[in-house]
Amino acid sequence: MPRIRGANIEEHHEMVWTDIEEATRQLLLERDYDSINMGHIAARAGLARNTLYNYARDKSALVLALTQRASRPAVERVATIAARSADSATERMREIIDAVLEASMDQAMQPMFRPGSDKLVAEVPKGPDNPFQAIVVEVENVVREGVARGEFRDVGDVRLTVELLSGVMRAGAERIGRDASALAETGAEAREVILASLVRRPG
């Protein structure tokens, strides 16, 4: 029986996931995603290949699991920002844009923002367990508050508006994935485009 690391099985699994996550990050820094296989990840993590399959059935499932883990801080950060109802909706939206784009720099998130990743994104579970959906819901709430306060124009269909604006964020994440030094410039442009479409203008 394999030796258990940590004080209990839950701690052991968390430590193994941490090793897998770090191994995947390192590999993504060194080579193209498509050239990485489960054997590469297992070897880098110091695991038997069969052990890795206990955590995910294939590379797509593994990346999805890692994406969910990597996105937790961003989801929590966005939720905290969105809950600051004393702050203006405009300020919260600025901070959410920054939080999401900064999170997209995580190598474990990068496969989701590669060109041609639509199939992988479609495999992410729907509903509350979907980290992207959790962020979308928070953004929708901020938009609704902004409209109710008169800060934002009446956009009509909030869900559709946020869905369309999500395309701006995805494009920004893809650009940052190609060039991490573009974060500041991309963030500034994303804030400009998104807020220009939401903020109510005088008259």
C-alpha cells in the first residue's frame, strides 16, 4: 500500500494535488500544452502514471480540475469585491476586471484561454461548481446594482450584456497568455471598453 503523506488521507490528497498543480505549471512554462501528456505530468510530479489516473481520467479532466482549484482565489476575491455594496458599482467593476485578468496569468488557467480551447471550456461543469459561472453571477449582481442606482445605463438584458462583455475579458486573458507584460495595458483597455458600455453618460 502506498505511503500516506500528511496526517490523514484528505491532507495526503491535497499534497498530491499541489504537486500535480506545480508540475503542470512548470511544464506549461517549458512547452506547448498539446505536447504535454499524462506521463510527463506524472513524472514531473514524482508520481506513478497509474496514480495520476486516480486523480483524473485524462489530461482534459486533469486540467479542468486544476482550473477549478486555481480559480478559487479569484472567485473569492471577486465575491469579496462584489459584496462591497457601499462602494460604487463602477469602482467594483474596475477591481473585478483587474482581479480576473490577474488570475488569468496563472499557468494552471492558461489552457482555458488558448485559441481552440472551446471544447475544453465546454467540458467545465455547469451550475454553481463552474468557477467562471460563479464570477459571472457576481458581475451580473454588480451590474444590476449599478443600474438600480443610476450609475449604469439600463442595459435591458443583464445576462446577455455580461455574456458579451465576457468576450472582452476572454480576449484580454488570451493576450496576456501570449505576453504577460501586456497585463497593465490590457487591463486599462478592458476597463475602458467595459465601463464605456455600462456607465450612464450625462444627457
